[in-house]
Amino acid sequence: MMTDPVQPLAIALSRCGKTFADGTRALEPLDLEIKAGETVVFLGPSGCGKTTTLRIIAGLEDPDAGGRVLFDGVDVTAQPIEQRNVGMVFQSYALFPNMTVAENIGYGLRVRRAKKPAIAARVDEMLGMMRIEPLADRRIDQLSGGQRQRVALARALAVRPRALLLDEPLTALDAKLRDALRLEIDELLRRLGITAIYVTHDQAEAMALGDRIAVMDHGKMAQIGPPREIYRRPATRFVADFIGTMNRISGVARGGVFVTDAGAVPWLEAPPGTTEALFRPEDVTVVDEGQAHLKGSVVAAFFLGDRTRLFVKVDANKPLVVETDARRDYAHGETVGLRIDPRGLMAL
Amino acid sequence: MKKRAVLFWAQLGFTLMVCAFLIVPVVLSMLAGVTVNYQNGLESGLTLRWIGEVWAGYRQTIFLSIGISLVCLAVTLVLGVPAAYVLAKRQNAMTRAIEELLVMPVAVPGLATALALIVTYGGAGGFRTSWTFILVGHVLFTLPFMVRSVLAVLSAIDLKTLEESASSLGAGFGQRFFQIVLPNCRGGILAGSLMVVTLSMGEFNMTWLLHTPLTKTLPVGLADAYASLRLEIGSAYTLVFFVMIVPLLLAMQAMSRPRKSKTAKADIGEE
């Protein structure tokens, strides 16, 4: 296993924006501090600026004038990527087809003119760490997707980088393999204690891996925080809708109660002037109409095995998504009662 | 079943006929080169006399052709591979225009290119009479083939990401170019080289105008021999040409074949 301690790197971005040659604004000027050893996930839909931010940190893109990238407080903005000593893992893996697995992993050390025995020893260590020893002499075109991703990780880590930058590393894999590798990457990052930046559009990946998640939208950072905070206290509508499932219902907050067309929900802490309440499916229970806060009619029901997901129409908005573990069928048009946990209510 | 067999034999027969149509003249020509008297046919006996005469009279043309084609290859490699690299990396209106213009020397008749060269540089005495004058024509004509075949390979691989990942591992431009870019367009370079050598070796149109009596290439000498000497000598010349070029081409073909994989298909690590 890997014995050498990596000195984790603190990364800071100061006013880093990016405008492309054709005038497209990929990234609004951005400030960001990443603590040493932290895993930060950039999450957002395609074109939100997450990959551009990663590439600015890596040194593959220059920020617009005025932007600065700091590694441990040292300005590295002018340094090309080959001098920054950051490990990168690409969505397409970008393994060198002209080299074997072992040669790929050893390439960074070869470039640094390390001695052959030292390279061989490090390559063996990496093969062991990623549990791919039998693949050492394979050619890249003989590897499966999951194997390629392991080789790409081993290659990036072999040079003892100051930080690991991962650009949608699991997107090209099928769902089952993605889960397995996500777990592996999580273990790896914790064990190495390396500063890592992980770009993805998959919120489950972001939740699982990130110490903090930076949600990006249209070239801006919409919110940054620990996964629970992002989920429980979204700062914008975009974050609320992008992460998980969010229900919304219109009404008026009046005397500790949120009054809607479908019924009233107790909500003591409702901010004054609130006209819309947001809540997650897990904060709703399906109950008898007598105990219900809200009433609505079922427009769709999906049996998921351990539970049933219901789409309940309560007003002119989108149907609410609720889940129940009741052992019964729900008919289309059936009226159901909903009880909402007041702790789950949010306003924006 | 039976019907399929009939179809198979019909196709085989047709293929063999087409092959024969193409190969028989070559074989006859080569036979003529070792026949004592072609008018009297093979009964007149076989001889190496004509080959000897070709060797005595024309071996300079053979060496010149081999020399020019190899130097031409070197020049197209040095000019063409970096050119293809730049064209592959910078995809914009200008590089696309250059890509199109590159075909011009192939589309324009060789005679026209040769005339243009003579009109422009004909006055430069030393240059006009040296073999490098022919070389220039050959480079003009063959460079597009090198650029195109390398470019085709470079466009098929994700060059940008490969280079980015190499640079993230600390590789500077030189290391990336020689350790990543060149090895990964090996197939294109070899295919291009094969084209360049073959085309340069056999080029006649342009060379016919560019050559001087002291700078005759093999095809020019061949035309000369057919025009002014016995048919047997011309045919012997063809024979010599084949003997020289076929091993060369076979060697280059063998080199450009993709490398065999060392082990069987992946089987672990996917649980």
C-alpha cells in the first residue's frame, strides 16, 4: 500500500473568470478556497462552467486577466500544467495507446527522468494499490472501461501529485460499475488524504464523494457547502431543483400556519411574506384524510418494491412527489391525505 | 448448397480472369527481358545478357531513383508530419483551407507543375542541372500524401486529451511530441512513407521535364530504353525495376502492419 505521505495542497481561486475567444462567457469571476486534503465536487449541468473551473486549476486554461490561481498561497497562474504537479483523470481516460498499462503508469516518472528500478517499484506499488497487477503488460485496447479508469487513477497518482483533479471520471461507465468505482475512489481519497477536485453532473456521486459540493449554474457558483447543507438548505431555486426531488406548493403564511388551496400546514418559522413552501418527499407521509394537512388526488403511482412513489395533484403546480411503504395499491384519481413534517419546510 | 458452390466457382473464375488480365502482360514483359530474341519466342533460349546491358547502361538511373525517393521521404517526413500535427491541432477556417490546397499538386498535371518549376528556377544553372531539382518536384507531388495520411490518423485519435494528460504528468512539448504524438501516428507515418517512396520511385510526368541527361531517373531511363533500344532491353529494365522495388515495398508493408497484441482479452477486475 501507499506509504509515503502526500503533503496536501490548499488551492485558492481569486476572481477567476473565463471568456472564450468567440466571446462566450464560460465562467463569471469566481472566488473559491479549497482546504488542504479536502474533496470538493463541482456539480452542475453541462455548460455550467464546472469543467472550465477545473481546467483553470489544472493549468489547461488561463483565467481572464485579473484572475489568479494560488497553490498553498503561491501564485501559479503563469505556470503551465506540466509544472503544477497535479494529477488528472479524464472522462475518456486518455491512456496512451502506444504503451502498456505499466508504461502508462510509469510515464510521469519517466518524464521526470527517474531511474528504471525506481519507476518499476512505483509502478508495482500502484498496480497493487489499484488491484490490477495481472494487467501490467496489457495493451490499452485490451482493457475494459473499469480497468481503464483504474489505470488512469494509478497513472495520475504515481507521480505523487499535490492534488488530484477528476473530470467526470465515471460518466463513461455503466451504472453498476459506477457505484463500485465510486466506493473505491472514495476509499482511495480518504486513505491518501489528498486534496481532490471532482467534476460531475451526477448528484449521487457528488453527495457520496464531496466534503463540500459547489453547485454551478450558467458560469456561476450557485452554492457551496457540505452535502447535507446543500440538500437541506438550498440557497437558490436552481440548487433546490437540481439536487434531489423538491416539492413546491403555493399559499400564504399566516399566524404560524401555511394556508394553501389544498389545506393548511403548521409552519411556525415561516419567513414573513412566504408564498411558496418547499419540501422533500421524505418529509411527507401519506395518512388518513382525518389527520391530513393537505388533500390531493393520485395522478400516478409507481411500485418500487420497498415503497410506492405517488404523484399527487394538490393545486395548479406540478404534482407533489411522495413516497409510502403502505402495502396497498393506489388507484388513479384516488384522494389521499398528506402530512408534512414542519422541520422539512423551506422557503426561498 | 449446390447453387452456392456454382456461384463460388463463378466468382473465383472471374477473379482469376481479372488477375490474369493484369498479371499476364507483366509476366510476359519480364520473360521478354530474359529471352534471347523476343521475335522468335522462348525457343530462342533464355539469357541474362539484356539484364547485364541494362545494369551497365542504366544502373545510375536506378541508384538515382532510390536516392531521390529516400531523400524525398526524409524531406516529406520532416515537413509533412509537423504540418499534419499543426493542421490537426488548430481546427479553423485557415487550416481547413490549407488542407484543401494541399491536394492541388496532385490535381494539377505533373507536366504543369514541372513547367512552372522550370519557368521559375530554370535560370538557376547549378540547381537546374542537379538532382535536387527533380527532388523539389517530387516533394511537391508527394508531400500531400504524407500530410493526408498522418492527418487522418491524428484526427481519429483524441490528440488534445492525450497531450493534456501527458502534460499533466509533467511532459513538456518535446516529450509529448516524440513520446505521445509520433508513436500514436506511427501507422499514418508508415502508410504515408509507403506512398511517398512508391510515388517518387515511379514518377514520370514531371521528371520527364525536370531531368537532364545526367539526372535520369529509373522511369525516365525506362522510357528511353523502350524508345531507342531493343524491346528485350526495355523488358529487362522492367525486370530489374521489379527486383529492386518489390522487396522494398514488402519491407515497408511489413513495418506498417499493426503490432500483434501480446495477451488475450481482459478478464479480471470487473466484479
